[in-house]
Amino acid sequence: MSGVLRLVLGDQLSESMSSLADCDKDQDIVLMAEVREEATYVKHHKKKIVLLFSAMRHFADRLRNNGINVEYRYYDDDNNQGSLLDEVKLAVATHHCTAVVVTFPGEYRLLKSMQQWQQVLGVPVDIRPDDRFISTPEQFSKWAEGRKQWRMEYFYRDMRRQTGLLMEGDQPIGGKWNFDHDNRKGMPADIHPPKPFTVSPDDITTSVIELVERTFSDHMGSAKDFRYAVTREQALEVANQFIQQRLPNFGDYQDAMREGDVWLFHSHISFYLNCGLLLPMEVMQMAEQAYFDESAPLNAVEGFIRQILGWREYVRGFYWHCMPTLQHDNYFGHTRALPDFYWTAHTNMNCMRQCIGDTRQHAYAHHIQRLMVIGNFSLLAGLDPVAVNEWYLLVYADAYEWVEMPNVSGMILYADGGNLASKPYIASGQYINRMSDYCKNCGYAVSKKTGPKACPFNYLYWDFLIKHQDTLSKNPRMALIYKSLSRMSEENIALMQQQAEALLNKLESA
């Protein structure tokens, strides 16, 4: 055989991928590989590895059933080459392939490697655009050029105009582009979200679970209770269930948190969007149709579409525009190591215990848990951006560097100095109390700023503002909070600083 070798990565599980376009079923070979380099460059959560390996194996079977020649390398194959390049090199030599085709990857390091493959392999390597996305990296860079601020809201409006989603001519349906103000309600105790869609493991998934438990025993979490979708049909069921059961309440309660309930009214489809089992446009159109059918309100539908068409598209463009410097950004010069409880969830702070516990169990937490609890603490405690980025990348099953790093370095840590966010996303314990029931079962008192029972978020918040007053007080969006700080007594300020220092020293010595 002397056709084209078509490499499909583990996050490219769509039959419409550009790497599969014009595939010659008689001549071409599709290569898929579970390689050590990709599975272990960070210690990915066990459920993340199960999701991808099982979804890859199911996708390979789907391609074979469509008459495509698939060469699949299992993780524990004796001749596993250990890296994508070495697997490609072996396949090109074995099958006498005349060229290699691959879709643009989701990580800068992998793209840089692929750009050298042609020289190494001695055959043409065609890196094609990832057309699952609505915008391109080039489009984002053109949009960003000459702007003083790269705010997602304005990029999102351009995407709405480009796609026509929730538009009447050139104006947004409902007269507003953004209904975020309506989407910040705490969840009443008598509201009970439906149970999430689950899938019983089939023989393929069971085999992967056994592999992961055996081979990745020192990685976070457990694979034994894995119940996520691993095929396109199952992922579509997850999306349909969301549209029918959760979307009507998603807008109101998308920022809410509740002890013991990680799923709430969220869609849980980021797993499947980011690995290719679902496509962004199809799920946005499903949500838009729910609005037209009057089965979901505008604030919910717009909020959902904004997460994909606005935020998801924006952070991808931002990532490629800002790499490679983004991975080294450290605006505040933070260097503190991650506390042990980021791995164990053993802490007296109930909010952190709940959010990290959810993460350990499910390889999932929703965006406010990630941003305003774990991320908030990460910034207030001065944790090293490199370590925080690695943690977020490995613990969440929907995390790939293109989406993880802008969210962490830009949104969570303000490590880029404000290219992405207009201000640091920090808050005291009062925000967490307003948006959750976590504080009711906490060993600390959210009402106290100092003292042995004081909520650590309270004094860490003010200590952070004091430390960075010279820089942050110049930010117009921080003016009110610094006015509040100016009214505090010197004694109270000193007590908060002392208590913050004591806690941070304790973190370092633990």
C-alpha cells in the first residue's frame, strides 16, 4: 500500500475532521495511537484517560465500519512506540505512505513538533485547519490587532453577526447581546435538578478501565465508577437531555453551587465538544431551536450559546495569539507550591473541600467552582502559575491546553497582566456564601474577617489587595473596593495581614 497516512488525535473524534476529508478508502491508512508521551506528560485524571482511550477505540470501530483502513495502537501493545512521531514514522515506513495528513492540534508544543515532521519523515506533512471551530486563530489575531483591550464581549458580538445565531437581521434577539446579569441567582433548597445522563460501561470501556487502574495507579481519582458517554450517539443523548431537562433553568442557576451536587443544571457536554464527539454549531443550533420552540427562555439560551460561541471560541484564539509567552506569564511573580489539599481535598475550608472533592471524584467541576473557589484561592494564596496550569490540565476531563491555559493564566490568575480579564477575579467568602450553601457546613465563619474562626478567603482577599495596591488601585474597576479598604482601621488591616501571613507560611511548611 502506498497511500496517505491520516493521523487522528484523541481530541479529534469527528468524522468531519479535515484530516479525514478526501480519504481514499482503498489506499489510505488512518492511524490512531494511545501513546505514553501524551498520556503521561502530566498525570491526567484516570477518568480523563478512560474517556479518551475508550472514545478513541469506539471511534476507530466506527471508521472501520465505514470501510476505512484503521491502524490502532493500544497503550499496552508490545510495539507501542511511545510517541506520536515515532508511531507515524513506523506507519509511514511499514505502509510506504507518500504523505501524512493531520488536523491542527490543540497544543502549541505539539504543533511545533508537527511542523518538523516533514523534515524527519521525508514525506509531505499536511497540517490542515481544525474546522470544527467557527473562527480561526488568524481571524482572532486580525480582530485583536490594534485593540487596546481584547474583551470577549466584542469578539462574541462579531461571532453572533457571523453565524446569525439569536439574531434578527443585524440586531440581537431580545434587544441585548448579553443576559449575564439575569444569570447569577443562588439556588433555592427546594430546587432539584434532574439526574445526569449516565452510560453503563461496555466491553471496550471495561477493558480500558482495567488498563487505567492497572497502569496509571498513581494518577488522581478512580476509574472504577466511570459512566460518561464514549460514542457520538451517547454524546448526542447527553446533549438532548440537557436541552429538554436542564436548559430552561440553566440561565438562572449557572453560577450557583450546592454541596453534594456537582451537576446541577449544567450541560456536561464540554467532555464531548472538546474531544470531537459533539460539534459546537450543532449544539448551539439545538439550544436556539429550544428558544424558538418556547421551551427555554432567552437568558438561558443566550448564556449557553455565549459559553461556546463567545468564550470557547475566544479562548482558543487568545491561546494561539499569545503563545508561547502565555505559558511563562507571571504578572504578580507568584511562586508558592500547591498545597497538599489540592490533591487530597483534606481541608477545613468546606468550599475547597467540596470543589476539589468533586474534581477528584468526577474529573469535573463547573466553571464557578473552578474560577471563584479553587481559582480564587489559587490567586489569593500566590500559587505558582506553572503549577496551577498543570493541575487544571490534568484534573479535568475536558481540559486541553488551548482551553485550559487562557482560563487559568488569563481569567483565574491574571498572570498575563490583564490581556484577557479586565480585573483579577477575586472575592471574599461573601461571594461564595451568596452563590452556594458551602459556608453552612464549614469549620470557619464567613462573617468573620479575623480571628481563629475567620474565613480564610476574607483575610486573604484583603491581604492580596493590600500587597498589590500600587498596581491594582489604578484599575477603574477596582476603585470601589480600594475605597472600602481606605476606610478600614490600621489595626484591622494589620490583623488581616498577620493572619494571612500565618496561613501562607503554614501552607509552605505543610
